[in-house]
Amino acid sequence: MRVAMIGTGYVGLVSGACFSDFGHEVVCVDKDRGKIDRLLDGVMPIYEPGLDSLVASNVEAGRLSFITDLKEAVPGVDAVFIAVGTPSRRGDGHADLSYVYAAAEEIAHALDGYTVIVTKSTVPVGTGAEVEKVIMKARPDLKPGVDFSVASNPEFLREGAAISDFKRPDRVVVGTEDERSREVMAELYRPLYLNETPMVFTSRATSELIKYAANALLATKITFINEMADLCEKVGADVQQVAKGIGLDNRIGKKFLHAGPGYGGSCFPKDTLALTKTAHDYGSPVRIVDAVVEANDKRKKSMAGRIIETMGGSAEGKTVAILGLTFKPNTDDMRDSPSIDIINMLQDAGARIRAHDPEGIEEAKKVLKDVTYCDGPYHAIEGADAAVIVTEWDAYRALDLSRMKEMMKEPVLVDLRNVYRPEKVREAGFTYRSIGRA
């Protein structure tokens, strides 16, 4: 089949590369000439393990191409995926759909035969219906279900494991309003039938809501275990054992029960906020998700206080080494990362920041000021009054504690990801603080 992917950001590029690896002919479109030129040279705009080799092999095979002209890409394809950004709108928190609607209008003018237009971007309930209206307004001669169809196909990709998630997903969700588009989408995902991947076909509105509901529930699990971690510290319990004890219950599951400094990234913060806004607009507030959003915001801001308290109650004139800047390992994504609030608040308290991250430094420079970026973790901790593990990169899992103690001004380690065993760190002579452990 022939596919056009509008947008070469995280979702569009990974999806386009994986579809081409299934054997489909895929053209990825982006208005950013510089980004397209870099992709043609084999330079990825994002860090995702295995993506560069996947793109290169499919470009070489002639199944994957990159262009800037949407009008050239759309004619003759079976499906056009809209994979553009839907950031939170400034002022009210709703998803900004301007890029989606602009892409839909351009697609309308390029259509020359029956095509399925698919929203791959995360969009609120009702967006598919609005996309249909945009196309009909731009091209009054076109009839839905006859000349084109609009479908919803939300992505469920984890940064750092996106290729595996696309090729071996838990499920594929497709929302359609007619049988013809359903058949096209089923054929597009036919390669996954060999893995017996569940295909969930629903209405468009249901499909759109599934994405937000899934992310909100996962964010709720994270926030729940973080609040249990706070309680564990008060009563002398161990949150890791609590998480294990409840996670072994098949009704709950062990994933997303790792206590930490709060969730961040490109999905959970904006999607939970967008869901609460949509729910309020329809007069059906989701109070649990409202509380999750509020609790997570407060948690990220509270982490700096924990660090300052562990340093003796003051950060003025002290040097803090931040290990890990991205919101999670195996990505360079800094969007809504807990490190941003932590660093800003430590700086406001008078601290100097030295920081290291294996992949995220260039992105961090765009959002953080007055930070000394270092070549490695030991470079960062040299002369520091405290070291803080913010992101659980593998590079920080086996640090030489004796070497650290010799290099640091004060042996203080704040472990916001519970990477280390408290007794071992304290035996090495450190003042140590973790999350949810006495």
C-alpha cells in the first residue's frame, strides 16, 4: 500500500519508518526544509534507539522517502496520516489543533481519488468530525465515505522503545465511520496479524477518547505510587516493596508503579490537561484526573525542597550536580521534564548547577539557563555539595561511590529514582535520601 505521513516529528517519523519496514511505500512530508535535508543525509531529528538504521535500510530499499511538498505526496496514496503537533494551547490548556486543521485543508486540495485521512496525532473527542468538515469546506465536491474517509488511529509509543511498540503492540485502535475505511486500515496493519495483535475497531469518537483515557490512567498510577511513597516515608515503610506487593495483583499490574519526581514528557502532561478541559466543557468533570494534574505539578516543584533539606536546609552558594535531564532514559526529550522545575528552583535558592545527560544536553540548553554542562557524571559531581539522580539512565546505575566521595565537596546523594540501596550508600559515607524509603 501507499502511505503519506504528514509530519516528521516523533510519531510521524517512527510510524512512517515502521510502516515502510512492513513493506508499504511511505513518503514523509515536512515543511521544514532543513529537517528534510538532514533526514535525507541520514541525520535523525530525535534520539530513538534503532531509528537511524531503520530509516537508512528502508530509504535504501526505496520504500521510504522524504519531501517538503504535500501536494506531491498525497495523490495516489491509500492513506494519509496527520502526525503533527498538538501542544497545549496557551491560556486554557486545550489541545492546539491548528496544525491538524491546516494539514487537513492542504490534504483536501491534493486529493485525487478515494483516500483515508487518518489522525495519528493525539486529538480530543470530535476532532475527526471537524477534520471532515474542514475537508468538505475546502472541497465541496467531495463526499465523505465516497471520495474520502476520516479515521482515528491513536499512537501508543513509549519513547525509548517506540520501534518495538509499533511492531509488537499490545493493540491497535482504529476509529472509523464506514466499512470502506475500515478495510483500508485493516489491510495497512495486516502484517501485525502474524503476531496476533488485537485490532480494536470502534467509532471515531471512541478511538479518540481511548488515547486520552489510557494516558490519564497511567498518569494516575504514577501519581498514586508517588503519594504512597510520601506516606511510606512518614510511617517507615518501603515504597518499592509496596509497589511489588500490589503490582503482583493481576488486576493492578507492576508497570508504572515506580516512585519518582513526577511524570513529564510529550504525552502525559498535555493529554491529562486536555482531557480535564474537554470533560469540563462537556459538563462531566473527571475529578480524579484533575487531582492527578494538580498533584504532579506540586510534586515536581517539591523535589527541590527535598534536595535543599538534605543539604542541611540551604542551597545558597552551593554546587549541585544533576545527573539526568530528560524526563526518562533513552530519549533526548526535555518536554515537561522534572529536571526543569528542580533546576529552576535550586537556582532561585542560590545554587550553582552542574549537569550531565547522555543524550539530552542540546535540548536542555533550549530550556535551561546558567547551567554548566558536563561530559560525564564524574565531571558533573567534581567539587559538588550534592549529587542528584533525576533520570535513571544506565550510566548512573553503577557509579563508584568511593570515587564520588573523594571528588565531591560534601558526600550528599539524593536519589530521586531509587537506583541505589540505602545501606550501601550510607556505608560508603554518604548522606543519602531516596523516594519512599525510611
